[in-house]
Amino acid sequence: MASSTDRIEKTVLLRAPQERVWRAISDSKEFGTWFGVEFDRPFVAGASIVGKMAPTRVDAEVAKRQEPYRGYRFEFQVERVEPMRFFSFRWHPFAMDSSVDYSKEPTTLVAFHLEEDKDGTKLTVTESGFDQIPLERRAKAFAANEGGWAAQMMLIEKYLAQQAKG
């Protein structure tokens, strides 16, 4: 069992069909719109993807907080893509200091699980592996991503609601 310092888990019930939620998390353009990043290519299992921070287009307050990081480049490796059910990638959590080389650090695993629900789709996002992050930045990375995933769950919910309205 992972420790409480190793794993972040957030769940939200989205009032959208599973197919629609799947597109929002598995299509790199849609993901980028709500998450706040522009990717260089589609998500494909086994691929390395480069993203550049670009404030979300879903919420003005969150976009304002993301603005100072506009253009910041980061990479992640797509691990698994199981249509309609599961999507995962690895990245360096809270790797926001351009003067630091994070490439030698272990990555965390971010996993999106979808489950059909009578009221829509249950989305659970889990990020694990924080206990392997260097001690000098582990607590800050965990705290930043704990809050970050809470905000991202609100953003995907808001994005899907906006999309449903047209």
C-alpha cells in the first residue's frame, strides 16, 4: 500500500458520457485546452510528448495563476492508452525551475481511470511515486500537485459543461 506521502488521488463525477470524458483526457488538444498546455503531438502509448504551458481557456482565475509559466517546456512519456477506460503518463512533478536538470530524477505516474456511472462518468486521477523524488523537493512537489490536481478536476468538469452548452 502506498504511503499518504507517495500518492495523490482525486475523484470527480462528471455529468458527461464516458466517450466524451475519454476524448477530453485522451486527445492532446482537448487535454491541453482544460489543463493549460499545448502539446507537440497526439498521445500515443510509448511516445514522449513535449508540452508548453499555455494558460487554460476554461477558467480566468486559474489562467491568471498559470500565466507566469507560459511557454515553460516540459516532457512526459505516455505509458498506457486503453480506450474508454484508462490513460497514463510519467512526468517530473512540479519541475518548474528552468535552472534545474530534472532528467536524472525519477518520474511520477499519473493515471486517469474512467468508470461509467448512472449520473455520468466517474473520473479518478492518481499520481504516485512521490517517495522516490529527491527529499529536498519532495514535499513541495507533493503539495503543489495535490492542489494542482484539485484545480484540474474542477477545470475538466467546467470544460465538459461548457462543451455541452455549445
